[in-house]
Amino acid sequence: MTRYSKKQQKPSVETQDDALKMAKATQKPGQTKEQTKLIAQGVQKGIELYKKQQKEKSRELNKKLRKVSGQLNQQDSVSETAPETEVIVQQSRLAWVLLLLSWVGVIAFIFLGE
């Protein structure tokens, strides 16, 4: 037994209007109003089917997103409990030596240049 009963839902007014506009836009000369109405009903069913398919795709995408986010949350909780490694950065002494030499050179140039 299904969870929800399958009732015939009335199509929205917007869908009916869109279907009628499309049927009138493709109307051939000499076509009766009844034929146009039947075409509009076919277009309306097509629109409803398209909307239903898009809803199903959206639901499937939401399920996948929830599944992935759940896995990410589990990975985050695991990584939080793991001990963090400490990174020690040592600066190069060459940079400091070159800085000192340049200052010594500037001072020597100022005092010896006079």
C-alpha cells in the first residue's frame, strides 16, 4: 500500500494558461476550437510531467547532498579527536646575515663618504 493516496490534482491556473497560449501559438488555419483545446490539454500534461520529473530530480539531489554532508560531519568529528601535529618554522639565517651586511655597507658608505 502506498503512503499517499493518488488523487487527481487540478493543474494550476498558470499551467493551464501557458498550455493554452502554446496551443494557440501553434494553431493551424482551419483548426477548430476543440482541436486547439485538445492540443492545450496535451501540452498541459507535458508541462505537468516535466514538473514532476524536476521534483524527483530535486529530491534525489537533496538526498545525495544530505548523505554527503553527513559523511563530512562524521569526518570532521573524527579529525577533531585526532591529535594535531605542531609545525615549527625556522627562518633562514642567511636573510638576517644579508640584512646586517647591507646596513653595515650603508653606514660605512655614509661615514666614509664624507
